[in-house]
Amino acid sequence: MSGTRHLTVAQALVAFLARQFTERDGHRHRLIAATWGIFGHGNVAGIGQALLESGPEAMPFIQGRNEQAMVHAAVGYARHSDRLSAHAVTTSIGPGATNLVTGAALATINRIPVLLLPGDTFATRPADPVLQQLEVPYAGDLSVNDALRPVSRYFDRITRPEALVPAALQAMRVLTDPVGTGAVTLALPQDVQAEAWDWPEEFFADRVWTVRRPRPDRAELAAAAAAVRSAARPLIIAGGGIRYSGAEAALAALAEATGIPVALTQSGKGALPYDHPAEVGGVGHTGTDTAAELARGADLVIAAGTRLTDFTTASATLFQDPGVRFVGLNLDPYDAHKLAARTLVGDARESLDELREALAGHRADPEYIARYTRAKERWEARVDRAYAAPDEGAVPTQAQVLGVLDSLVTGEDVLVNAAGSLPGDLHKLWRARSPRQYHVEYGYSCMGYEIPAAIGVALAAPGRPVWALVGDGTYLMNPTEIATAVQERIPLRLVILDNHGYASIGGLSGAVGGEGFATAYRFRAVDSSYSGEPLPLDLAANAASLGMTVYRARTIGDLREALAAARAADRPTCVYVETRTPDTVSGPPPAAAWWDVPVAETATRASAAGAREEYDRQAAQRRRHL
């Protein structure tokens, strides 16, 4: 191939992106399936003109309302696509660009690919300063886009047309790297976007990026198998790496062959269906009693595809057996080494399959299997009690809302959540039926993620019922993409659970001596505290004003009818319900493991002093595994 093509930088970038593909296991996917955008002076004449000229067949375009939300939607799409396909997001320079930072942090922390294309100030500096330029006396080459550097896996600023060629290739390399992926930022000065250059035709050829599946080292595999064979109480902790590898069947085969129980992180939940004999539920601070008991007594923990965050390890207090050892099964050596583990570095599917073969004939002690089976049955009975409602006329608790939804969905439905008290209730209680049903973003636990991410999931899985579950605090944070769902005719199902405040943090505040300070949505009382009447907010009316069909559910019976109607709907639909405070029976079980939230070491109020005593007691159990 030879010759050149005379295009602007923006036109060349769009043409290049349209020809990029991933391939894994013989299946090819378009790498950048669509571009989200909001146009301002910093990108309308560059990327905006290029997208218009290329047309929707070359690069589909989706109009967003909030820059952060556009990144969340792109993350939702890429996560549900198992990171094999992604979206790009373009914004103008200035506040549009800096609004990307939160979304970029979320993508990079969760290791989800998204391509960010913010405009930038002039490379040629025709005037100084120009509109929205950040003036830094000690550095003339900084712009507000440099705020994206620490939250991007790759960052480059394209100050000359020819610089796009190596930068674009590096960007694709990072987006398709199963270890090093995350937000990728190409900052595009507005004058360079519109500058033309003669591009080599080879730049626009179809390019396929193979997503590799490295097999584990033989010596590491033999050591891991020996560790399993010598363990009396082994436990597998399965994380998001299982789903991104497509290793669910390999995990099930290993668990069935060996009888080793499997506990699940927030990202890993669904890797085994809830009714699989070896699935013992969520692990860690928001997990089940069954998983916590097994983790405390385990003498071997196989951490498969997990980052082992503080919620999973109960802030390093969960694994209490004096002789506990760890095997870190992970594609990323950094994660595999955590907790001083024996490493098993490789693709999750390949590693699990080879570990099962290396363990041929080995099976966990029958009494151990019987013990966790009985504990699992007791836990399921506890879930039944939390889901159960006294009658159809009762005002539901949050757990009972989940119970009604549980009775209506199938494995086709997808639940999207990220923040508040819902992630804890879902991790404990939700009965995941399929690998892609449970979509809780808990690496960053970002309020406002749910609605745009659900749109991204719906774009990745057309025809599947997608539910965005939000509290009133999260809804008020970011409802703007409802307008996008309406515009694009995406049948988003939105469930708003209104408890008049930041209930999750309110509960945490009470537990750590903060007495719920400033966590309720209420008028000020005489003493200036937020303890008056609830604010007269009408979130249902707000959702309706943005174009949704809205059902108000006051009772369990109303809720059942409303959720059924929403599931059958072919347009964006909202179910609004005010929840009541649960009692000890109707609420979710309390945390089965600790989470480190430091408490004031000295205080005059009794609540904080008492909380500090409890903190010191729990912190004393922390271990460093060496």
C-alpha cells in the first residue's frame, strides 16, 4: 500500500479509529464502536466537523449532556463488552475537559478502557492567554487537561499533525492491554485539530489488536497445585478478572472438580450463579456470613482475578488462620504478589483450566464441603427473611424492594449500581443468575454512575432489560443522561429509592461517632441541625420532566405492578418508591467483617469516644501477611 491522504488531524483520527479492531479466541470486535460528545469552541470545528464529514457508518455519534456522565456511559458499555469494545468521548477545552476527570479516575481504577479526546488550548499560541487558558507562571505548556494525567493510563498532547501517528498507535495498545488498560487521553489543541497533513495510507488500514491469553509458568502452576493439595480449608476469591477473561466456565469446572468454595468480590459477583453448590456469596465487609466464616478459617486463599481491596480483605482483618497462605492467580503480576502470595501469573481462564488439570483426582474434605453447604443454606434462609414483606399493603424496606425485583427478573436482566447503601445490600442479598447480570461499580463507588452506565450497558446488550438502581442522593447528583435515553429511545428502567438523605453515610457516621451529622435531606431545626421535616423534593416529577414514564409505588403491591410494567416497557421508565427504615428482621444482615474508617482519637462527645474504643478493638486484629 502506498500514497497519502490529505486530511485534517481530526479527520485522520476519526478515519483511523473506524479501522481498529480487537480479536480474542477468533472473534473480532470493533474497538471504538461509537463516540460521545458535547461540542464547544475547542472541538466543534475539529472533531465535530470530522464526525459530521465521516458520517454515522464510519463513526456512530451519541449526544451527551454531561461530560462526566459520558465517560460513565462509555465505561458501562466497555465493561459489559468485556473490555473488547469501547467508546470515545470528546469535549471542548475548559470545563468540558476537566469534567472528564472523575470519569477517567473511575475507568482507570476499575481498569476499563475509554478513549478521551478533549480539546486543548492553541499549540501555536496566537494570543496569550486565550479563552479558558490556565496561566501557570513557571510552565508555558500546561493546560487544564494536565489534570487528566494522573488518572489516565496513557496521556499525550498532539501539538503537531505527524505526532498523531505514534500517539494513536500507543493509545490503541493501552486500550487493548488486559493489564494496563483504563482511561486513555489524547489532548487535541483546537488549532492542530483543524490543521491538514498528508497522511500515509497505511495509517488507515484495518488493524487488529489481539487480546492475549498468556498461560501460567509451569513451576508456578506446580507450586500452586501443591499448595492446594496440602490445604485442609481452601477458599477461592473470584474477582472481576474472571469475567473479563470469560473464565466463568473454567471457574465452575474447578469448583465442581475439587469442591473448593468460591466467594465473590463486587466485580466478581455472578461469576458463578447464586445456586451453584460452591458459590458462598460476597466476601468482605459487604459480604455474607458464610464467606466471612470461611475466610477467617481458611488455610489457603486462592485470589483469582481480584485486586484484593480493603473491602474484600476487611482492611486486612479477614484472614485469621495463623498459617494462612495465598495464591495470587492474576494476569497482572502487581496484583498477583499482594499479601505476599505465591504467584500464578497468567490469563484467568487458561490458569484455572491448567490448575484443574494439575489437581486431577484431588477433592476437598467432605466434611468441609458439608459444613459450607449447610452455612449457605442458612444464609439463603436469611435472605428470604430480608426479602419477605408482611403484606402487599406495607411500605417496603430497601431489601424488600430488591426482593420484589428478584421475583420478576430472569438471567437476561442487568442491574447497575455504584454508591450508597445499595452496593452492600446487593452484594449480600442479590441472587445473581448470570455472569453479566450484576453490574456494581465499586472500585470508585461513584455517585451518579448508574444512569449513564445503564445507557452504556443497554447499547452493548440491546434487548436485555437494564435497571439503574439509585438512591435519592445519587439521583440528585447526575440525572442528566435521562434526556439522552429519551432522545435515543433506550428503554432504561430507573428505580429511585427515596430515603431522604445519604443513608449509607448516615449509618456510617453514626457508627464512627459522627451522629449522622449533615447526612439527611431535611430542613434545619432550631438548633441549626438538619433534623427538621424532609425537603419537599419530588424526584418522580423531575424524572417525568426529563421525558420518562413514571410510576409511583407506595406499597409492596404498587411496587410489584410498577416494576412489572417497567420491565415490559419499550421506552425509558422510572419507578419511584419511598422506603421505610427496616427492623432487625426485615433489614439486611449487619456487616460480617470490618472496614477501616478511622475514628477521632480524642473527642468530648460520648458517641465518638465509644466508637474509638470499638475501632481500637477491631484494628488490633489487623495482620500483615508476609
